[in-house]
Amino acid sequence: MDKRLLEEHQREGHHHEEEEEEGEGDLMMSFIGELKRVGAIAGPLVAVTCSLYFLQIMSLMMVGHLGELYLSSSAIAISFCAVTGFSLIYGMSTALETLSGQAYGAEQYQRLGTQTYTALFCLILACFPVSLIWVYMGKILTFLGQDPLISQESGRFTIGLVPALFGYAVLQSLIPFFQAQSLTFPLLISACCTLVFHLILCWVLVFKSGLANLGAALAISVSYWFNAFSLVLYMYFSPTCEKTRVRVSMDIFGGIGQFFRLAIPSASMICLEWWCFEFLTILSGLLPNPELETSVLSVCLSTITTLYTLPDGLGAAASTRVSNELGAGNPQAASLAVKAVMFLAVSESIIVSAALFASRHVFGYVFSNDKEVVDYVTTMAPLVCLSIILDSLQCVLSGYFIWLSLWNLSGISRGCGWQDLGAYVNLGAYYLCGIPVAAMLGFWLQLGGQGLWIGIQAGAFLQTVTKARERIFERRHRLESVVE
């Protein structure tokens, strides 16, 4: 009898072990499937975002082979344009992502088209005062204490970028229109075609036309308009946009107030962070060897800006997957999506930072043939790798707190009511900590570009910690409210 009971107990134990193994296998297969779904969304978004950055970076790479003066002046011009124009337009356009997503989710297709035209009108309107500043950029840089020769060349480059500003505004109005409808394929095809077109055009204008760095600026302008025109053609002639395609009417003026109410706080939060990093290039122009320091800082900023598109794309994919699953009433699937994104973010940071560190002695040659520039970039490489890890850490922390909010079934609206708080966090982290520390290390302790970079990364670390702290307090407050 005891022997029979022992055998039955053993069979039950084996049965439970098999069930656990099957459960673990199902969980692993679900996790792998989620990794594929997240990758399918993040991949095109990363490619589209990269294409916009690559237009400037590819131009900077070609200009860098003309000499330090052309590289440093073009780098300052691009930084100045990013601070005063591109960041503003991008920040304002993020309001359209919210409006477009809500309109399409509510099946208000005609409203989506009207909001796109409203955003286009508002963004182009904002371009006119910005372009006026760009025309006088050379004099402004000289007034700020930059080297006169660098300022003159930078002003010349910026004037060539004025058409690019308007093309960028059109692009940032159209991209949310396609994203809201999950039409990532036309965005990807248009971006890839633009990159090939820009590569050929920029090479011709920089090296064959005699325009030098001005040719690079004109190539950027033409390429932005090429991309925008391609998307406009698709929007007007593709049957996939038939439901959301509308005629231009007076209705576009009715949504201007709503657009600016969302655009202004969004632009403030984004610009405060973007301006701080671009301000590094301006500060580097005040160091003892401005041509070298500016050239190296521009290489590092271009590298980190390009690589940031990877965690940024993963974050966008996380928002899409989580919102889809919650809308379908699947909180467990949404939690699995967050875990998949966190895994990809950690893996990406390890692989990319390791690859960059391993190639630290050679990747500077992509931007310049000057050995002094390449050697300086080599010494900066470990700091750039640290920046990559911090960017991915921020993505992982965001995913972690999304997961916590899912555990409480409170939703995942990461930006809802957070724009003002985000602006205050960025203001304190970067402008009260990052920039002062950078200036102290770079000028007072005479660490040069390395000191500037360390200081700004201190601000980035404080920003990440502060946001994490705010999320913890928010989480605690919600739990206390539930208990009460």
C-alpha cells in the first residue's frame, strides 16, 4: 500500500514538473513573439528618425574632409540651427502626435486630416521669425565671442539651411499623420530614398561644384523637401489615405488654439533638454583651441544623437504596444511588452557601447582625416559610451515605471499632465547643475571638451534620477489613495 502511494506521489510530482516546464516554454515563446512584434514597430521608427539626423551628419562627414575650419564652422551652424529652429519645430510637432492618435482612435478620420493642415500652418508660421534670426547668425556669433572667421563661415552655412527649416516643418506635420494610421512602410521607403538621394547630391555639391560647406547646407535643404514632397504625393494618391484625406478649408484655423495649448508646453520640455546639449558646441568655441574643440564636440554630439534613436524608437514601440494591449483589455500582454522593451534596451546599450569602445581608435576617421581630431575623439569615446548607457537607462526606468503602473492598472499615459513637470526637471538638471558643472570643469579646471561633456552628463544623470524619484512618489501616492 505504501509502495503504491509512493508511486502515485512520484507520478503526480512528475506531472507537476511537466506542467511547469510547459508553462515556462509557453512564457518563453510568448516573450520571443513579443520581442518580434516590438522590433517590427521599433525598426521602421528608428530608421525614419535616423534618416532625418543622417542628412545633417552625412553632410558634416563630407565637410569634415575639407578641413578643421569647415568642420568647426558647419558644426556650430548646425548646433545653432538646432537650438533656435529644429528643436522648436520638433517640440511643437509632438502635440500633433497626441491629437492625431486620439482622432484616428475615435475614427474621426476627416478630423485627422484637418489637424494635419492646422499643424502645418502653425509650424510654417513659426519658421518665419526663426529664419530671420538665421540670416543674421554670423553677426550674432561674433557678438557672442566666437572666432570671427568661424562665425563668418557659420553664417554662410546657416543661410543655406533656411529652406531646410520650412521643409522640416512640412515633414514634422506629415510624419504623425502616417504614424497615427500605422503607415510606417511609406515613411521607411521615403526615408531610404531620401538618404540615397542626399548622399549623391551632397557629394556633388561639396566636392564637385566648388560650393564647399555651402553645398552641404543646400543639399540638406533639397533633401528635406524631397522627403516631404514624396510623402505628400503618397498622401494624395494612395488609396490607404482615402479616409483621412481632406481638402484645405477654413476649418484648419479652428484648431489653432488647441494645437498651441499642447505645442507650447511640449516644445518647452523638449527644447530645454535639446538646447543644453547643443550649447556644448557653443561653449567649445570659447575654449583655447576652438577649431579642434568644436570639431571633436560636434563628432561626439553627432554620434550620440544618432545612437539615441535606438532607445527612442524602443520607447515609441513600447507606447504603441502597451496602448494597443490595454485597449484590447490585455494587461498581462501589456506587461510582457514592457519587459520585452526593457530587455531590448539593456541589450542594445551593451552591444552598441561595446562596439563603439572597441572601435574608438578608428571611428573618428569617419568625420575627419585630421589625426589630431581623431586622437581627441579616441579619448572622448569612453565618455560617449557612458552617455549611451545613461540614455538606455532612462528608457529602462521609463519601462519599469510603466510596468508598475500596469500592476496597479492605472494606465500608461507617460506624458499626460507631465509636460510642465518635465520642463522643470530639465531646467533644474541641466541649467542649474549640468551647464555650471560643465563650465567649471571645462574652463576653470581646464579639462576642455572632456570637462564640458562630463558636466552635461552629470545633468543627464540627475535628470534620470529625478524623474525616477517623481515616478516613485507618484506610485506611492496612488497606492495610498487606493488604501484610503
